[in-house]
Amino acid sequence: MSGVDPAVTVVIPTRHRAASLSRGLEALQRQDVPAGHVEVVVVDDGDGDPPLARESPSGLTVRLLRNRGRGAAAARNTGAAAATGPLLLFLDDDIEASPGLIRAHLEAVTRGASLSVGYLPAQPAASHGFFAVTLRNWWEAMFAEMRQPGHRFTFRDVLSGNCAITADLFRRVGGFDEALACHEDYELGYRVLRAGARPTFCPEAAGVHHEVTTLERSLERKRAEGRADVAIVRKHPELLVSLPMNGALARWGDRAALWKLPFASPSAAGRAVTSFGRRLAVFEALRMRGRWLRRLDGMLEIAYWQGVAAETGSLEAFHQLVRAAASAAGAAAWWLRVDLRDGVKQAARRVDAFGPDGLVVEYHGEAVGLLPATPGAEPLRGAHLEEALAGRLAWPLLGALGRTGNAPIEERDGRLVPSRCLPREPLDLR
């Protein structure tokens, strides 16, 4: 590591998983940072014997606190309140940290990040089968998005299973909302982004996620997510458009029937989930993966809406929540207009200077496209603009270049290219 390494407090909430916790603590013992830089606070949320049945691993300073069934959010807050390090590292008790995990988070802080999210490749308890493959793919797809250059972080990228945040920022925003039994990391993520956090993804801060989720536990999790999302919308109405319940409102036909079913008939919704579950085994036995995935998606969607229905009470109450959220979320986002006539680098510097919610991109006054204002996302940065111009805004920009007369456009080998720049002059907007 370069520079002065800050001390770190690792906070691990746990409940009735002594063996998993022991494996995680042994992994922390193998970290490639001096043991004196690290303290570990384990917060037991269970109601049985203490999870540390033996002495703490050699070289680690481990403290055990008891919370007695107050939930994961409260457990993390309890650990954070007892921390002495200026950096808080939240790890779940089923995470086996790689030797460089703590060092990577510390280095992210020295580079200016106030919040870093680590990589968690999933290792399901069942090593084969459609469900195990789907779990691994789901986790990898989420981290693949964060790996993209110029990725714009949102509140949904804050994952408390492997996440570091400066203690000052954590305490300034008030910690986790203990009223939430699920998605408390999302809600914290929204508040820290609003407070000006500079997030980063640290693929080097890797830890194996020993995933013990079963299909039934996934369904229970989806129900909990539905309930939590209702609570989040009540607290932050502007986030409705960024949560799954918003997308369902535009569905029709069979898909609309799925999300409305738990409101119309809770018992029928339960029977539908059971029926879909029986078909999963048949489709897997026949190796019909596409149909298997569609049935799984249907089960999870119904379960999510079972949670929403349970929390709101009725379809009319849900519609009232949506109307109230739309009315309360009327605060205008702050947009910035940038023109690329002076080059991409100059435009990017302008975006960095102002940090807008949304961006109107032009070239010599002609619209190239928008980077939308997204509730719950970090302010736009120059890197976001550069990534968009290399991707979805590339063709609109080429079209604007041609229409303004600065660079006539030709089609070469199936691609649009500025003809003046061929064959020797590369297009350079810097």
C-alpha cells in the first residue's frame, strides 16, 4: 500500500451461523495488512449461545456484542457505534474474504473514495442445477454492470455484504434505517449519494459469497423486498421510478395479471406460486431452460407483489401510494447543457465542475442526446459523458457531425464514419 494506511473496523452481523462466522474470521486472519490496522466487531443478533465458541483467531482483535433479535440493520449500527477505526467495512457472516480484500478497500479510500463496494462471486451450496447456475449468473451480471467504464452508481449498487464507508460519512447520514428488514443498504445508499459520496467498485476487494439460498428462501426474500420497497417509497417518494414496482405499472395482459393477483386473491397467488414451482422440476428434467427461467421469474414476481400487497393492504391503497409518490416527487432535477464544439475533454471538465442530475448533449447547437436525471443515482461526472459518447450516443454524434458540415458521413464496411478523416486522419474530438 502507498501512503498512510487508515485503520479499519470490520463489522459483521451474525445470527445462528457459528460455522460460517468462524470461516469468515479465519479468512480475515490471512489478510495482507498488518493485524494492528484491523479490528473486528461481531454483532450477534441471535438468541442462543454466543457464536464465538472458541478463542478469536490469532492476531485479530475481535469484540463480540449482543443485539438479541433487533435485525441486521440494527446490528450493523451497533457495530459501527462501537468502532474506533475511521473506515467501516461491513461484511456478511457468509463472506470468505480474499487476502487482499481489506487492503483494496483501504487503497480506494486513499484514492479519494468515501464508499467502496467489493466483489462477491457466489458459491452456491448446490454446485449444479438450474437454480445454482441462475444464482451465480445473477450475481455476476450485477457486478459486470459495475465494472463498466464510466458506470454511474445508483443506490442499488450499495451492497452491505462487502462495503466500506468512511465512519464520518456513515455517522453524518445517520447509519442504517433500523425500521427496514430488507434493502436497508439501498436506502443508506440513497442518503450517502445525496450527501456527496464518491462511490467506487473494487474488484480486488473480493470475497467468496457462500450462498445458501434455496428457492423457498428466494421467495421469502422477494416478499421482504416488496414490503421494504413500499417503506422506502413512503420515506423517499422520488425513488418509486427506480424500483421494480414502478415498471410493473406499465404491463398489460398476462404480465399485469401476475402483479395484480396478490391484491385480488392472496390465496390464488399462493397457489400460483406452488403450481409454477411444480413445473420447474419438470422443465429442468427436460432441460428446457428457457421455460424454466420464465416460470422462475413469474414465481419471484408474484412473491414480490405479495410483499407489496401485504404492506399496502389493497390495490387501491397501492394506487394511492403511487399517486402520492408522484405528487411528492415533483422537485425539479438540475440539468446541465454541454456543447461538444470545444471537444469532449472540455465538456467532461464542465460536467465534473457542476455535477448535474441530468445532461443535455449538443454539437454546434444540435441535440446529440440526453443523460437522464435518475433518482437515486450519483451526480453525473465527465467519465459518464465520455462512456456515453463511446456507446449509445456515438451514432447521434456522428450524425450531428455530418449535418453540421464539419465531417461528412459515409458508410464503410457497415459502419458510419466521417469521410474527411479517412484514410489517414483519425476523428479526434479532444
